[in-house]
Amino acid sequence: MKHKRSDFPQDFLFGVATSAYQIEGHAQGGAGKTHWDSFAATPGNVVNAENGDLACDHLNRFEQDLDLIQDAGFDCYRFSTSWARVLPEGRGAVNQAGLDFYDRLTDGLLERGIRPCATLYHWELPSPLADLGGWRNRDIAGWFADFTEIIMGRIGDRMFSVAPINEPWCVSWLSHFDGHHAPGLRDIRATARAMHHVLLAHGRSIEAMRGLGMSNLGAVFNLEWAEPADDSAQSENAAALYDGIYNRFFLGGVFKKSYPENVLDGLAPHLPADWEDDFETIGAPVDWCGLNYYTRKLISHTDAPWPSLKEVQGPLPKTQMGWEIDPDALSRFLIRTAREYTGELPIFVTENGMASSERQQDNDRIDYLDLHLSALQEALNQGVPINGYFVWSLLDNYEWALGYEKRFGLVDVDFKTLKRTPKASYHAIKSALASI
Ligand code: GCO
């Protein structure tokens, strides 16, 4: 890699990220069923109808995986806790084996000198709660606050940082409007409710953790830069609306206690009654902001009903996902987020990385990471308070609707033998982190 640790501020943190359902092996250890299990079992939703039953078998192999994190020289590990592993029914009886697992994981990190950075929800909603309407049901905010107290009551004393929910846009829009993720709905009323309730649940969870005396709590957003596909005013408006729905709605709720006007134009009639009254909870103060960044989109107008926009193929080089590589947009996002939303609050890039079909000599990934670290430095030079950077992901894993084919790992996983083999990018990062 071009970069080395000493190119960054002294206390800058480097980490690597994963999530529960994508690696643990969810059919094991007493976890309950989730909406991903039934979504994946429905033909046509997931490539090869693959699911997270075994995934990387991290549940049984986590010591080995923690050794890999330590060996690479990472300072932090961003993992997530599965709601259904801790509470198989979503509420009520606790699965002690689930709590014990996260306890051992936490201690395993601390023994290796790695900071535990937890996310409470990375998309595996317990099926019994999905049966009650899931994110469409306002009660989910209370259910999630209860889950927060149970899991953080056990491991919260040892966390370096915690964020309640990974990527509210994916939980709501991608899953209830696009139908691409569980529960696979395509319904604007369900979407509006999920968008609002996911933020309400975030706020309730923050309040619950404050009640436990915890600090260093944040919120994690995925951002996608929207570029008009042509010079027309219509496409410009379409790109601004895409930006509103994808980025500004969630940042605005948490940091400005308001939703953008262009999004409300289409969504207001579908939001739950008295939604404005929830902003005190949604905007509960946080200690840092996490941004997940992968790509940008070219957007143009279409005559379909609201939001009347469509994505257009762009000309930039693409990853295995077909996503354009645009590191400059990461700088622009970091600068804009600080200027317009978060001010002096520390920002972390909580996910960045690429899928590549290269299973060993993944030079494309090394280049991608280098380019995005340069973009991050550009924002640092402009005074943006960025405190850390996390690579997605440690291991090749279950890439949701795309199954096991798309490989994001620094470490290759053979899904037949579950053997882990560090790729060239793993070795490159290891040298970069070791060199001063
Ligand atoms: C996300 C999630 C991850 C994905 C990754 C690649 O950002 O969507 O946090 O679960 O695997 O982003 O798509």
C-alpha cells in the first residue's frame, strides 16, 4: 500500500468490520429464526437461495478470527450482536448461550488488545417481531430498547463504542420500497413507517444505553453520492431527491431533528401520525457519527410516480458488485457531513471496501483502499475531525441477496472447508499498520 500508519494523526484508529448474520452461522447456538431466513427461503430473493445457516462458522471459529484481526495490527473490531441470538423470540426468554458468546467475544478482543466496537442491529430481525409488522410497527422502538438493555447489560461495560443500528436506509428503503432485502416489501406506506421507526428505535436505544451509564455512542449511516446523469433541471432535481431519501433524511433526523422537504413531498402522507413529536428522541445527542461509503450513483428523471427517478449506468471503473469506484465522493461526504450536520463531532468511516473476484492476489482491493485513504486524508487536511477508518470486511461472507459469490474479505474463506487464507490486501494492510 502507498499509505502507512504514520501518515495519519497519532491517535487515528484503524479497524475492520463484520456483522452477525453474515459470518456467525445463525442456525447454530440457539438463535431464533429471522426475517432473513424466510426471505432467503423464498425463490428468487437470494442468489442460489443461500442463507446464513453456517456462513463462516464464526460462532465456533471466532478465536481464530480474532487472531487474524490482532495479527494484522488493527486497533478496533466492529462487530454486531444478533437480536435473535440473544432473544430468539425477539422479546421474553433470553438465550444464555447467545449472551455468553458475545461475552467471550468481548473478552477475546480485550485479551488481544483490540477495542470492541459494537453495532446492535445489522438486519437480522427476529421472525416473531416480523410477524407483528417488524419495522412498520411503532412498538419496535420499545422492543429494541429492551434488547439494548439486555445485551448491553451484559457486555456494555467493556465496549469502546456502540451504535444501535447499521444503515437505516437499508433497513427501511432498500427492504420496504425496493424489496431487495428482507422483508422484501414494495410499499410506500410501509417504507415511510420503517424510515421513521428505525430512527425512533435508534433514539430509544441511545437513551437506554445512557441509562446504563454508557458513553461513546454513535449512529452509522450509509451514504451514496447522487450525481445528475445529465444537465437537465429534471435530472438535477431527481439527484437531489435521491440524496434526500438516501442520505439527508437519516442524517437530518438525527442531527437536525427534521426531514428534508423534497422527501416529505412524497412521503409525508404515509408517515405515522404526529411523527414530528418523536424528534426529541430521534435527535438524542450522540458522541460520534459513522459513515459507510462504497460508491456513487448517476440519477435521472423518469415519468413514473414519485420519486420519479432512476439510476443510470456510469462510466467509472467498477467493482465485482458493479459499483463505480469514486473516492472523491468520500472526501465530499466527509466535508459536507461535518459542515452541515455534525460540526466538531468525531466522524469515523465505519465501512469502506470492495468486492473482488480475486481470491488471493487482490491488487484491485489494495488500490481501492489506498484511493479511499487518500480521499479521507484530503478531508482531514480540510479540518474534518475524522478519528478512524474501518475496512469492510475481515472475511468473505454472506453478501445478503447476492449470497456467497461476492467477496469483500481481506481474508478468503473457502465455503466448503471454511478454511481462512489471508489475501494480498491483508498482508498489505498489515505492513501499512506496522510501518512508521
Ligand atoms: C452494508 C452492510 C454490509 C454489506 C456491505 C457490502 O453496508 O450494506 O453493512 O452488510 O455487506 O456494505 O454491501
